[in-house]
Amino acid sequence: MLKYYIFALLLQTTYGWFFNYPNPGEFTYGEVWPLPLNVTTFNNFTHNINPTSFKFTTQLTNCDILQQAFQRYQKWTFPGNKTSLSAPVSTITLSQINVQVTKGCDQGYPQMGMDESYTIQLNPTSTSATLKANEIWGAIRGLESFSQLVFKDSNNNFYVKTTTISDSPRFPHRGIMLDSSRHYLSTGIIKQNLDIMAINKMNVFHWHLTDSDGGFSYVSSRFPDLSAKGAYTPKHVYTPVQIKDIIDYARLRGIRVIAEFDTPGHMTSWEPGRPGLLATCYDKQGRNDTILKYIIDPTVDANLQFIGQFFDEALNLFPDNYMHFGGDETSTYQQECWLDNPTIAAWMQQHGMGKNNTALLIYYLSNLVKQVQASSKNASMIFWQEVLDQGVARDSSHLFIMLYNPIWQSYYNCDPAGFTGTAAQKQLVLGGEACIWGEYVDGTNLIPRLWPNAGAASERLWSDVSQTQDANAAWPRFHEHRCRMLSRGYQVQVPNAPDFCPDYWDPPSFF
Amino acid sequence: MLKYYIFALLLQTTYGWFFNYPNPGEFTYGEVWPLPLNVTTFNNFTHNINPTSFKFTTQLTNCDILQQAFQRYQKWTFPGNKTSLSAPVSTITLSQINVQVTKGCDQGYPQMGMDESYTIQLNPTSTSATLKANEIWGAIRGLESFSQLVFKDSNNNFYVKTTTISDSPRFPHRGIMLDSSRHYLSTGIIKQNLDIMAINKMNVFHWHLTDSDGGFSYVSSRFPDLSAKGAYTPKHVYTPVQIKDIIDYARLRGIRVIAEFDTPGHMTSWEPGRPGLLATCYDKQGRNDTILKYIIDPTVDANLQFIGQFFDEALNLFPDNYMHFGGDETSTYQQECWLDNPTIAAWMQQHGMGKNNTALLIYYLSNLVKQVQASSKNASMIFWQEVLDQGVARDSSHLFIMLYNPIWQSYYNCDPAGFTGTAAQKQLVLGGEACIWGEYVDGTNLIPRLWPNAGAASERLWSDVSQTQDANAAWPRFHEHRCRMLSRGYQVQVPNAPDFCPDYWDPPSFF
């Protein structure tokens, strides 16, 4: 087998190294992405592995997370193939991996701080491997790593790289933000994205559910008019049942779902189902109704009550302890829709706020915080940076990193802790997110546009920074990883200049 | 029914008009893209049409093109639905369209100059429509237009806009260029692209088959080493059988396949299967082998003979009267690989060419032209502009237009005849192509990246320029057209800021 690959590599060196392109055939075999903390390989020794007889085993009973993961990894470990076609080449065949979880099965939902560490023991002389984790979440991560140690040759013989791994993530929060407001994303697309997140060991789905642009797709049971009047059509919505289904799908993959309902700005799509919720805005000539309503009118008590009831329902629907309350780009709207509105301006004068927009923002946020705390004792509140920039809500802040660049190397090179600051400040960084807004993105292009590039961020967020300094050095592993996702059936796009994967993408037939 | 749509439109006007976005729900119902030359509608009168009982009929017998088109349009006219769900709303139901072709069925392949004109007669009082064309190629275009007159409401009731059309294209050459060299494209992806081309009435598939970058995917029967040693893997190739299959698939859709084998430059991928074909190149310090071989060594007679035999096979395989012989970016390579190569330079001196690279280029091209003419009397030769810029092969030139811009409006606004020139010069413009190179494109992102935007070019190339001046005015039709392709199962991406289609994209399930 070694001979085979050396030959293949020699054949491929004639191309691609020009124009600073990487070699088109440059990919690893059986390497793990994102890079585990500690990896011991045994001189490139490999076991045979037989797709039809190999077993995932565990002593854990009645554990839906593990049983469903076994089913998934039976497919993902041996994509597109049921049998080995040729005689084994290695001297030893791996017959099973046994999964041991110290704390047993978690019947709840993954939360910030879950233990994702795991070890894989796969020794040169053993016919069985062991995966150990403290929590089920670590077991899921370890299964993914194990599946990535498996590779095949061009005759569809499967091998597993004889490797021992001890691994844990660098940051606890490793997220993808999807925007389903500007363009609707089907639940099928969202689930496919959750699959790919799991393959990249990402653990937070930040769901940007509402915005000014786009339809109001979230169905509130208490306020059904919001989607009945504010969604694009009755088909372009997420019902509570569908949302629970997505949350459960994410749970089985160790992924938290953090909902975002952006307030007090970016709320235009709320207005059709809740007339009077938003402040009338005025242009420079003092004319109203020529500027779209974006921001809530917090001087109306009914509006504050509505917000409390709205979030009470949402906090009960989404089991994660964190929720995102927006706060994006409020300052412009505050000027046009609060200060330039004579009724609101008069109210502010009466309440001793003068012309201080920030005072009215704090008034709104203080109410919000009180109501959220009344609804949920565990709720931690997340905001966009603009709220912090106005000097409010400092104590509930978390730091995230985002990038707009379509080149995977720029994600790879972006370090959330790479700023100038003290060790204590860097300790406050919880992780990062790759965010994709939906102005030009819907279900047709989300997956190919987001992946595999967001996977570059996953290595930055999971792996030891000192071992993952160089995107060029990482490329062959990243290339294998992209080809692996392709083989598993995910439409992840080509990340680099001329190259190829062993299995190319073919459109699923739809007739 | 009219009531229904007015209500829907009123509902939608609350969004999207801000930030200069078009209204998300702004699309037409039953309008044709690209715009036909003459359209008469009868005060928005519509017929009912029943998917289960409607018939495509013809007097033509044994016509594979028409029979297969009927099958296709039975699906495409009524996407995703088999039955009308509710009672008809219109007073009259269209029961059939009868297709009449004056010249009968063409058993050959579509060629430059084919007649694509057609008329559709669909009167307010008639229960059957008539499609007339001189040639089968016009009948295919007419079937596409007819299918686009059909639309459905949100209850899946189908209607057909009562419309009479008389139509013919502005330009005879309306093409898409795909690059399958840098990244391999499966035959499934290529066929899917041919489907979408037919929906946009585009009639030339320009197939950029070989390049310096990438693998040599074309399998030559006479020179099998070219792909055996030059392709990425044995799976990343197009065999003669596969190529014939694609040509026949295109024929059934009235699409010509014009192959491009780029010579004398951009030939690096030919070298592994044909050592010695290319000229050794030298850098500024006179060292060889530090610059990749790109261009043929035309001073070796065996190389000229090989080229003649290679194209003899290709000209027999591809039935179109036109073939593309490249000529892209030869000048740099000529300096490094011809003039700086001492053996070639000496040969040029001996043959009275001095240091005149263009003389050697003409020597190569004259041989090529002679050999092509010996192989095929009908062959017309296409080259990239660079060859013309060097003052050779003027008499075999055709003009094409390309664009690199990802915004559909820029394609829409680009007029191939919009240059400063005489009427006689403009008469020489045969049409245009939307070209997508493969540096960052493979099967995963080709369709969403190319479509629907390339469809904007299709209106520019088909329709009367005086009726199609304004992309904003065209948007509602373009939006319907994109949604139509989506409903038919094609993964064409979102072309504009926040909007929606009645049927959103869902990933085909792959497990």
C-alpha cells in the first residue's frame, strides 16, 4: 500500500506547483481536522478495517446520543462503500472501537462548559480501539476523530491510521451564525449545516432569526400575528415543532442552539404583526413615514410588556442558557426614530433624560434584563458590540470574532486571542463564530459558500495555537478534510486553485 | 384569482423597498425569459390548465428531439405537481398545444445558422394552442416559452397566460463556456448545465477541455497516454463514449457543443503523456527547467504531425462545424520558451525568421490550418483574441463577449453590439458567451455560481435590445425566472438582496 501512494504522489508532482498553487494531489490520508491536542502515530503504521464487520460498542445503555452517533459514524466512516473489494494489505485488522463515558449519558442539552475532552487508544498490536470521555459530548467528538483516521485507497480498501489521541478544545464556544431572516433557510439545509458543524467539532449554532430585512419567520404561539402577517408566505416560517426538532437534532451532535432576536433596532419585520410596536421615524426635513421603522418605541408601556412576554416564550422554547438579544446598529435609529420624534422627545424631557439617547436605551435594556431574569434564572444575555460601545450592559458581555473574507487562509490566520491585552483579558475570550449574513445567501448557496472555509475557523478555535501556525502546512490536511466532507455527501466547495478530490461532486438526481 | 394576487401583492409591499432593494415579493406570473420579440397578451386573461389531462401533440413522427422535449416539458411545465387541487377559476381550460414543424425533424446536429424562430397562437376563446416553427430547433425554443406562460397559485392550481408570441433570436451564437480542466466537472453537472441553458434558450456549449492548469481529462483514442498520464486520476476523464453522450444530450436541447483544445500555449497538461511536445523554457538567468513548459515546440516536425492527428480525431468526434483552437496568452510563453531557447532560436535563424516570434507563431498556425482543412471541409476555426492581436488568422475570426462580474445587472447591461463602429462592423457580431473559468469552481459550486446570473446574458443575446433596456424593469420577470428554475429542481442561487421564491430550495436527501 505504501508503494501505491508513493507512486501516486510521484505522478502528481508534475502539476500545480507553479503560480504558487499547491500541488493538486496534495492531501493527507487519515489525518484529523481540527488538529487534536496530542497525537501519537506509529510510524505511519495502519490497520485494515472492514466496513461490514467493524463494530462500534459501548456499555452505556439507553443513550440516544451515542446510539444515533454510532449509526451516523457507520455511514460517515465508510462513505459510499459497503465492502472492501480487495484482500487486506496490512497485517492486522481493527474489529471494534469501545466507547466508555465516565459520567454516563446526558439526557439534557449541551451547555456552555460541557466537557468535550476525550482519548482514543489504538495500538499497533491491538485489534480493538478504546474511546474514553468524561461526558457524552467528548465521546461524540472522539467518534468524529476516529472516523477521520479511516481512509481508503483507490480500490476502496479501507484502512485506519494506527493513532493514539488525547484531545480537548482550546475554546468552549465555537460557533456558526446563520441568518434565516433575509432569505429563508429550509430546516433541511439547517440540519445539513449542523451535520457539517459536527464534522468540524463546532458546538454553537447561533440562529439569527429576525431582522429588519426579510420576513419574520419565527412562529410565536403567543403572538401568531408576527409571522402570520410578517413572514414572506405561510411556508416560509419555523413553527415551535420545527424549532424543537432542530434543537434536538443539534443536541444529538453536541451542538447548542442560541437564538437571536435582535432588539431594540433591526425590528422592521415585527411591525406588520404588531402595529405600533416601532417608533415613527423622521427624516432631516421633519417628515415622518419616509424612513422605515426600525426601532421599538420604549416609551409605550405596552411595548415593553410585549417584549417581556415574547422573550418569556422564547426562553422556554430554547433550552440553552444563553440567548442573543441583538443590540445591533442602534445608534442611527436612535437619532432618527427616538430623538427626532416629537412625542418621544417630549417623553424623554418629562422623564429627565433630556436629549440623551443612551439614557433611553438603558431604560429599554434595564426593563429587558429585569424581564429576562424573571423568566429564567439561568439565562445569560448576549449582545452585539454596539450596545457595549454605548457603555451599557458591560457585565453580560462575551467576546466573539467574525470575518467577512472568502479565503479560508484568512479564517485560519485569525486568532481570537491575538489582540494586545493582558493574560487576564485574554482569559475572558470564550471563543469565536463564523457568521454568514443572508443578503445574497439562501438554501441554494449556503453550504458551498460557507464550507469548507468555516472549517478553517474550527481549527483555530479547537486546536493548540502553537501547533497550528501555518495555513500552508495545514493545507494537505484541510484538503483531505474537504474531500472527506464531499465523500460523505456534503456540497462543500473547492477552497483552492486547481486540485481534485478522489470522489468528485455529482449532482443528486432529482427526477 | 385576480383577487388573490392583488391581496398577495398588497401584503408584500410593506417590505424591501428600503435601501434600494426591490420588493422581496416582486415577481411576475407567467412571463417569458428571455423576452420574446413580439408578445400579445389579452388583458391578463388566463386559461386554466390541468397537469393530468393537458397534452402535447404533433403530426411529426419518429422525431426523437420532439418526443423527448414533450417528456421534459410535461415535467417542467408543471413542476412538483401532478394534479390541480382546487376547482378551476378561469372560464376556459387549455387542453393541448399542437406543434407543427415545416421542415420536419432534423436528424443531424444543430449548427450555426439554425432557424430558431417560432410562433405560439393561444387565443382567448380557444381550448388548444398552436406552436409553429420552420425547424425543430425553433419548436424547442417555443416549447420553453409555452412552459413559461404556465404558472401556479399557492393552492397549486395551474394557469396559462393567454398569449400570442412571434419570436426569433437577435444573435445566432449564445453560449456558455465551462472550464473542466482546472477542476473536473462530472458529466451529470454538465448535463444539468445543458438543461439550464435550454431553459434560457442558449445554444452553444463552449467546452474548455484542456489547459496548463489542471488535469488532461479528454481521452484521445489515438493518444491514450495524454489522459492516462495527464489526468488527475483515471476517474477524472471524459471518454469518447461520455463525450458523445453529452453531445447527444445537447442536440436534443438544440445546443451545439464547441470543443476547445488550447494550443500552442496553455499546454502544460499535455506534456506528461507526450514528453518532448513542449518547448523547454528559460528564465532571465538562462536556466532551463525552472519555468514550467507551456507552449509547443513547433520546430520539431513530429510535434506538428501529432497536432494534426490529434485534431483529426477531435474533428471527427465533435459534429459541430466550429472548433476552438485556443491561442490564449501565447506572447509571454513565446519569449521565454521560443526565443530564449537556444535550439529554437537557432532553428528560427536558419529558417529566416530572425528573432520574430510572430513568424514562428504563423508557421505553427499555418500548419494547423492546413491540417484542419485536410481533416474537415466544414471546419470553421475559432481563436482567442490574442492570436488576432498578433496580426494572424484574421479571416477566421469571430467576436465574443465575456464578463467577470458576479452581479446579474452587469450582464444584462452588456451589449455585444454596443461598441463604437459601423453598421457593417456590428453586423459581424455573431453573439456572445458567458464564460466561467475553473480556478475556484468545480461541481459543488458551478450551478449556483453561474445561474441565474448567466440568464441575464441570455436576454441580452436573444431579445430585441430596444425592449430590454433596463435591468430594474426586467427584475420582476428575472425573479420569476429564477424561481421557475428553482421549482424545476435546479440549484440556481439568489441573485438579489432579501427576497423569496414560492418554493424554497431544500437539499435533495442523500441517505
